[in-house]
Amino acid sequence: MTAPDSRGTPDLPDAGERAVARPAGAPLPDHSPPTGAPPGEGGDGSVLGPRAALVLRQALDTALGEERAADLTRELREAAGDTGRLRARFPAAGRRYGRQSLPGAPAGWKVEDAVRTALLLQAPPGPEGAAEAALLYRQGDAAERRGVLRALPYLPVGDAALELVHDALRANDPRLVEAAVGPYAGRHLEQAAWRQAVLKCLFIGVPLSAVAGLEERRDGELTALAEGLAAERRAAGRTVPDDVALLTSG
């Protein structure tokens, strides 16, 4: 994946107009997906759509408080269209805003994950934004990589960032695998790779509750694979993960 051109970016709307650069306390406008948007798509090339980004920012504002939320809004304005500032702010998200759990966000999210999502939403849409996400992922530590993976379903990049999911699933870091099997993978990951991702969760102890679209995408082949895994573990005298039952029952 090609890194974005650091010489500049196309003209962008002011960050105050972007979903995540909303001033603290401002009401949530209606950015519901337009009629006719593809199933699972936000209508802007993202999986979850701008409305979900607004809800995430509202949870973040509440956790940060008015003063720190205003600081974040200012930093987002500065990062919009300025890849240098974006890249400088991204690794500092945990130190500046906190690493604690984020109430009102999806399960497992930290404040720093939401801040990094907000920053990535200041990048251009499409392949250029996907390239920026890839650059930050490749250069980041585990927490920064998790932040990129968490952000993917909010970004208007289509399937252009799918290689990052594949990379995370090749790792044995439960933090990355758990972030990788979220809504972005649920929408874009091909079925064979998705089945292997589910099995990987079982192998390394990631709860299947983290797998987006499990009920919709599970199929007979996944059930057979899970039954085979359970049989192998029993034969070897090893414990069978409780979550195997989610794939073999019913």
C-alpha cells in the first residue's frame, strides 16, 4: 500500500464541519445513511457512517469534559489537511487524553481509541485516507495499531484498508485480533478468511462477542471447522473453549 503524498492534500472542508470536530455540547445533527445506501454501509464509503462517528464523539466529549473536549476540537481542526500534525498527534493520543475505558462506546474501547478515530477522520476519504491509516498502523506500537483497526469502520475508505485487517490477523496479539474482527472485517473480509479469523479468536482466547456479524455470517463450514477443533482438543486432553458452543449449537 502506497504511503500518502506528504507534499499536501486536496482542499478539505473546515474541520468544524466534520463529524468528529463538533464543538463540545453541540446537538447531534441527523446524518443517517441516505436511502438506498448498500446494506452495512454508511453511504459515505464507511461501514458505520457519519452518524456513528457523531455518537462516538459525543461519548468522548462526555468522558473528557468540556475543557479537554474543546482542546481536542482545536487539535482536530489543526490536523485536518495537515498530515504532519495528524502524524504527530496520533501517537500522543493516550498520553494527552487518557487510556481509560470509554463509557458509551463499543465494548473494549479506550479513550485513546476514540481520539485516534477522530484524528483519522480528518484525513482525506478514499485511497488517500486508507494510505494514511496504513502508514500510522505500520509505524505504530500495539496501542496505535489497535486504534487504527478500531477506526476502520468509521472511515470513508471502502475496502481499501483491508490489508491492515489481514496483517492484524496474522499476529498473535489478542488486542489486535479483537480489534481486527470488528465491523470493518464483518463487512469486507472474504468468507474463507473470515472463518479463519473466527477460529483464530478461539485459539488465542478472544471472545466471539468481539466478532461483528457472527450470527449473520456463520455457516455450515464454520460449524464443521469448530467441531473439528473441539474434537482435536478433546482427543489431546485439552480444554475446549466455551465459545465453541456458539458455533456448534443451534
